[in-house]
Amino acid sequence: MTEDQEFIPTPLAADLKGVFSPPMEGTDAVQKFSDLLKALTLGAVDVGAWSIGHVKAVVEAGQGFISMSSTTEDGNVRTKGELSSVEEWTMTVNVIVFGPDVEDLETMLLEKVESIMPGSKVNVYHAEGCDDPECFDPFCRRPEHVHEDDCDCDRC
Amino acid sequence: MHFVLVSGLLGVGKTTVILNMMDALYESKGHRIMVIENDFGNKGIDGEVMRKYGMDVQELKGGCICCTLKTGLIDTVRVVQANMDPDIIIVEPTGIADPEIIINAVQDCSGIEIDRLSTIIVVDAERFAKTWKMFERPLKNQLKVADIVLVNKIDTVSDEDLDGIKERIKTFGFNGPVEAVQADKGVNMGKLLELFE
């Protein structure tokens, strides 16, 4: 990894689950999921992203599957795959951007989900970075890096 | 075993390149291929996408394979080679990985037999003008070890812009082949397959 701290992005991941009642036509559903991904990209810019690394998602509904990707500040979304009529669905989102605090990113994500997919269940996943100043891996979870010898946290 | 590293900054289309490449390699040459994914993020989306398209994928999560997961990568390559003996292992690191560190790690490691090593660097035509300024150093690090550079998403730029991108890549010291591709549609991907002949 590059040794330059400024090149380390802020990541946030989330699992979403929901139900469209009544079921939604596949093309309409794809548009709705695409709208959410676009909103997340634009929202990331609003909370301080100076560059979009990658905002991406996969959606599963019944036998259908789509993957979506957004990499530019205008929120343009590229979609691959198709959905037929959608009732129950799951969506996994990965937001990786440069600039914002992860807390602001999470608040934004929860707001956008509630606005575009009201009532869906959301689980947000944070990276557990380590405290070792020599370690530049934002996803490092090696125990000897995450915790000091005298750490008195619950996990230790 | 042919060890293929497909590297590039975040969102350049590495996964799409691999998906397209694997289809062609499997269908035309019948190679046994294994992909090792190191997605940036807590949820491994790229690995999930590849599985949906029928690929054999091993995922390494919870770190970057050029840093804290370097040992994990080496162990995974060893296990995959011993148990599955694929013709090709394709590794997709995170968009912030330094490919040179990965190459050195697998080359210096005993217990991994690599007959051939290729490094494919993917750059994003749509964002190149912005990213080369912002990420000049990581980009130069990637180009330093490239065997071939793919300028992806060429549908988003003019021919003139594309020429400018190729010129910039040369000024960064890369004098090997630079191919302009649109990986999601399989445009111009043939040259890449010559790496596997």
C-alpha cells in the first residue's frame, strides 16, 4: 500500500434488506436501487468527499442479481444484470471515498436509505483500524496491532 | 503456474476486466483458473459478483494483501496450488495496494512455484485526467511493474483524450503495450489474451 496517509480512503459497508409491497417490476426496481446508489455517491460528495474511490453494490432478489458501480462525483451508475418482479430483496453496499469522516458517511447513508428505501433494515459495518502508527492498512485487524499489551478493553 | 496480478486504483474496472478475461481464457483455451480477491471494504462485493458469474474465488478480507494480509496471500496461493493446481492464478488486490510489494512477496516465497508472472495495470479513462494529478505516486508505482496497461472505459472519452492518456502514461516511464478497452463490452480485449499464449 502507498505510504501516503492522504491516499487512504474512508470505507463504509452496509447490508440492506427490504420488501416491495406490492412487488415492483424489475426495471422499476433496478432504477430504484440505482437511484439509491447515485444518492449515496452524491451524498458522499456533500459530506466532504474530494474523490470517489468506488461506490458499489450487489442486489439479490429472487433468482435475479444486479451489480452496480459508481465512480464519479456526478453519481453516474453503471449496472450489470437484470431483475424480474421484485418483492423481497437484499442489497450489499460498499462506499469507499476520500475525505469524509466515517460518522458523517454513516449518517448520510442512513438518511438516504430511509428516504429512498423507507422501512428497509440496515446493518452498517465499520472498518476496525489498528492503532499502530507504522501500519498503513486501514483494515488491519491483527490483534498485536489493534490492541496494546496493557489494553483493558472487553475483547482483551 | 501463471501468476497474474490485475491491479489499478479504486473503481478502474479490475473486476470487470477479470470477468471478461476469464470467459475468454476458459472458453478458448480451457485453462483452470482460480481468482484471489482482496476487496477493499468489510463486505466482499467483487468476490460475490464473480461467484454469481460462475468463477472459483478465494477471498481475503480484513486487510490489504500488500500489508497485513501479505502472509495470508502467500498461504492462500500455496494452498490453492497444492490442492487445485490451477494453470492460472489471478489476483485482484485492493485499489490502494502497491503491486510491487505483492510481486516481491510471491517471488521470494518458498513453496510457491511460479512459471510465469504477469502484471496487468488498469486505468480509468473517464477519471484519468483527475486521478493522475491526485494519485500520481501510487499510479507511477503501479506502472513501474506493469507488463501491459489497459485504459478502460474508453466509451467515456474522445479519441483526442485517449491519445493524451496514452501520452501521459509514457511520460510516467511506461513504454510497454497500452491497450484501450471497454471491458464491460469486451471491446479490444484480444490483445490482453496474448499474455496467456
